[in-house]
Amino acid sequence: MEEPAVVDLKPFLSYLEENPDYSQLSPELLEECTKVVDSFHHTGVLVIRDPRVNENDNWNFIDMMERYYERAGTQFYNGEKVAEVHPELHFQVGATPEGQERARNHCTRMQALPEGDKAISECPPQFDAKWRYFWRIGEFADSESDYEFNNVSPGDFPEWSEIMNRWGELILEGIKTVVRMWEAGAGIQPGKVLDMMRGAPHLLAPTGSDLGKYQKGTVFAGYHYDLNFITIHGKSRFPGLSVWTRNNNKISVSVPDGCLLLQAGKQFENLTGGYVMAGFHEVVYNDATEAAVEKAKTESRSLWRISSTLFGHLRYDVSLEPMIEFEGKYEGTRDQVLEKYPPMTAGELVKEELKQINLWNGN
């Protein structure tokens, strides 16, 4: 399998209404759950249709973020202070301006990519030309870490909290349902991994890339993996995302209408001892982006590329020691896997990754 699976969540959701423990599945439903497991294993990516998600919610969210980034970008380019930027909070709430985040150095891996599947990103990696906004979704854990913070709202957007929370909660439920299906397909006790997400610092994280300022060839997000558990995206108005499968085949991603895209992150990789690998990807202003820009100009639409993204996390006190259920499925002995993925908490992993991508401000 080199193409991500497309899975309709509706049959599984209907089953959950009568069977909340999802321990006894029909062969048909089990096949769909196995499809989820296989897609994450082989490609690191999954596409879902979720009947709870109205695509208009995605467009309303993107409309608001376009207006926000147009305002914040103008302030930033004019040398003015953007009130929502908080480096003292490690950029973990509010806005992160362009030129701040930089992908980890994966040059050795990039140079080994097959011809025809090369990344566009530079080596060593340059600072990303994208903006990002972090907005916390979901309940807080009983014990707080020293880098979980209350949300920051722009004062000139009275609708901000309602729109952010609605979209964030919708797509977070999509991740949770997929996790249930993944548990069932992988033969894991129902709720074991889902419980690790309770109280986690899930972050709605829309990016903004100014296609009116930059030209074709610009790298908005350098070749990288996500540090969290599972990332989910709605459809963007502009293409540009490419992902690499487990076998390092490059796929240009186009999210089908009415669908959501999920990607495995580093927490997922550590938890499974590499059975699921964090998916590498990049966002580049390419030929398809340029064509969409020209179309947007004729329609007098915003030229900001918005990704309607949420980072689903595991709770920071969760141990990422490779799960015993995957012994025999990952490469090497358990001792070898533990050497590659030494036990650490999700919080420790996040802190180390933030340091590496220039977002951690302090020790």
C-alpha cells in the first residue's frame, strides 16, 4: 500500500451508539479498522469522511483566519507589535510569525531520498515562511506542566472563541474515533490509547502563508515530521502539501471534498516502537499553488494559504515506552527498539522537540 486509505467513519459511529466498548466487531467493520492500521503503518497518513463535520465549518474557520493573518501580517511587515505573539510562552498559545520556526535538520535523510521523490526544502533547513496560531482545545489535565497556557484571543475578533472551539472540537472528535478504530484493528484493549489523550494539550494550529508576498519555490514548512500524536487537517484552498510514505515515496496531497486528512506524529512512532512512523512532509509554493493563486486573483479572494490543522496530543505524563502489543511487529528485538526509543514521557519529548525547532524560550 502506497496510497493512504479513505475510510468512512459513519458505520463505526453507528455501531458505537449501541456498543460503546467496541470489543466485538462484525467482519466488515473489523476490515475497516484494519484498513486504518495498515494505512498508518505503510503511509503514515489516513483520509476520513466524518458525518459530524460540515465542510462549511471549515470554510468559516478559514475565512476568519484569512482576515486575521491579513491584519497580523500587515502589522508585522510594518514593524509593529502583534499582540498575540508570546515568545515567553514558547509560542504555545497565540501567534508564531514567519521566520521563527525552523525544521530539525534531516539533511542526511533528505539526501538519501530516491530520485523523483526528493524534497524541495533546503539543507541546512531555513526558517519557515509560514505563520501559525495555537489555540488549546479540550479539557486540561489534573496536573499541569510548566508549558501549558491559557488561550489568547485577538481583541478585534469577537467571534474568535466560538469559531475556533467549534472547528477544533469537531476535528478532535474525528481523531478520537480513528484512535478507537486503530485500537480495534491492532488488537489493543479498547480505550487504552484513547485514555492517553484525555487531558492532553490538543492544539488547533492553523498556519498562514502569504502567497501574495512570496513566489513559486518558497518553502513555507520545511521537510519535517510533527512532534505530536496525530495531526488532522481540513481542506485548504491552496495546494502545496507533499508527504512521504514509509518507503520514502513522495505523494502530493489533495484532500477530497468533504474529507479530512490525518498524519502520524512522533508520539505515535515512539508509542509503537516504529510500527507507525512519524510522517515526513513539507509545504511548498509549487506549480499547483501558482495556478490556484492566479484563479484566486481573478475572483478577488484572499491570497493567504490557510491550513485548518489540529495537533492531537497524548497527555504529557504518558510514558512513550513502546507498547508491548507491538513486540514482534517492529524491527529488531525489544531491547534494540528500547535503545532506539528510550522511555520518556510525552511532555519530555515535546520539550526536546520544541528546543530543536526554535520555539523553546529558556532551559
